[in-house]
Amino acid sequence: MQKQHDTQIHNLREMHRQELDIKEKELSRLARIIDKAFRWFPMFREMLRMEKFCATLGFTKEMTESLIVKKEALKCSGKIYSEQHRRNFDVKDDILMIENDPDDESRLNLTINRKPIAEWFREQWHKLRYGTRVPQQEERKGKGFKI
């Protein structure tokens, strides 16, 4: 009985190894296809990067497809997430568009109202942070010195 059990275990391990070999061959074949696609279509890698970026912002698949594939400008309202600032920012009837980077034509940029999104996030952060209170320099003028 022990010998039969060992034989079954050995057979199962062999089957598992064969399945792993088949999967490994398939993965290497797919990797070669993807490498070929990157060489043939230089913007493909950039489009994948932009798709991932749009997903982190919270865009739907339909919105992402409209921006990347159809190259349409979208007028949107809602919230988008900034990883850098770790918060959501409100978008109200703003126009989103994916354009070629003016400095490097091989890169894509997401723009909001024709501003690169990084710059737009920076402006929104400053509005949020400094927009409602008086800057510190003006506050210090009225305090005077303490002895």
C-alpha cells in the first residue's frame, strides 16, 4: 500500500512539473509577443502606463478608453485621487485630455484644462492649503516682539 501511495505521489508530481513547464513556455511566448509589440508600436508601452495612471486616479474603463484609444477630450465632474498628496480633489466641469508631452514626443501627459495634471494637482493643493487662511508672513507682522 505504501509503494502504491509513493507511485501515485510520484505521478502527481510529474504531472505538476509538466503543467508548470507548459505554463512557463506559454509565459515566455507571451513575453516575446509583448516585446515585439513594444518594438513595433513605440507608444504601446506609454499607453499602458497611461492606462494604469488613469486607474489610480479613479477613472472608469470607459473613460480611460475614450481618453487613450479614441483620443477624445472629456468634460468631467467628480473626484480624482492624487497619490502624491494622498487625497481626492474635486473636478467640476473640467476638460481632461491625453496629449503628447511637449518636451518628449514619445511620452503622453494627462491634462486638465490644458495644464499637465501634476501642475493642476499642485495648484489645487496650494488652494486647499493656503486659500482659506492668511499666509504666515502677514500674521507675523502684527504680533511684534516679546521680551
